[in-house]
Amino acid sequence: MERKIRVVVAKPGLDGHDRGAKIVARALRDAGMEVIYTGLHQTPEQIVETAIQEDADAVGISLLSGAHMTLVPRILDLLRENGAEDVLVVLGGTIPDDDAAELKKQGVAAVFGPGAPTSDIVEFLRR
């Protein structure tokens, strides 16, 4: 039996808007993936610890607060520091194009904006 893709869905920082993260988490679950939803107000350290403990294949970060250029690089650094650089990091939320390009240079695999079809996210993670 093939192992299911394991995805941690996380809401870092002070952002309290989690509707999109919950919709994505349900879509991934419905697509047959194992989803670990961390809840609101997670620190980068908590997110990385969960990803490592859960042996995640990917971390989905949902950010609407504007703190993406601080929080996401910290998550990427912590994954590398903990030997988990093979964990795919995808980002969703209101991310300006210039910031998305910079975050991709730093190691984010994909950035999905508001209204992105959940099927696109599922297909990306399956590749």
C-alpha cells in the first residue's frame, strides 16, 4: 500500500483568518492526503516541530497578515537547521507578486493566491 502524502497546514503569527486554510485542509483530506491542521497563531518553531514530528511531506502556510516576509523565511531556515529541507513548503494568501518571487528564490515551492482552485493545490502536491 502506498503511503499517503502528509501535509501540515499552518496559520503562523497573529493572523486570525483561517477559513481558507480550513477549506484547503478539507480539500487535501478529501483528495486522500493526511492533513495535520495546527490551528491559529502558531510560531515558526511550532510549525517546524509539528512537521518533523508528523514526518510531513509538505507544509502549507496560510498568511493574510502581511508578515510573510518575516515568518516564511524563518520557517524555511528552521526546516534547514533541523535537517528537514526535503519538506515542501507551499504558501497561500495575499502575497504580492514581488514577494512571491523572492520567497520562491528562498525555497518556497509554490504560492497560491486568494481564489486559487483547491484542485490546483492538490495536483501540485501530488507532483
